[in-house]
Amino acid sequence: QNWLANWTGNRTAALVTTSLLFGGVHLGFRFHGGFPNWRFATVAAIAGFFYGLAARSAGSIQASMVTHALTVTAWRVFLH
């Protein structure tokens, strides 16, 4: 995200692009149904947007890592 923001000079475009890429990586996750899992990828892209905001606000990827770990834990405990 930082590299893309520096390369394009547009932090918002970098955030949106990396969020979409993050969602795309999750197309193969099979909870209900087969590949591609568009529903889960959409949720992951939205979550990725907030992970990116956390990283940008904190100036460190650690903030997004903690946010992601908490989200996965909550997902597995309450929704799966």
C-alpha cells in the first residue's frame, strides 16, 4: 500500500487498490460453495479497506495485523 501510494502519489487509490487485491486473494476460501467465493471476497475487500486505514493511521502494518487477527478470531468464535 505504501509503495503504491508513493508510486501513484494517491493514497486513496492505493488503499482502494490494495483492498480489492486483498479481497481477490480470498476468492478461494470455501465456507459455503465453491470457487469463486464472491461473497467472502467482498467482505474481505471491505475489511481490507479498514485494515489499510489502520495501517495508514498507525504508520505501521502491525495495526492491521492485530485488527485482522481479532477479526478472524471473532469470525471463528461467533460466525463459523
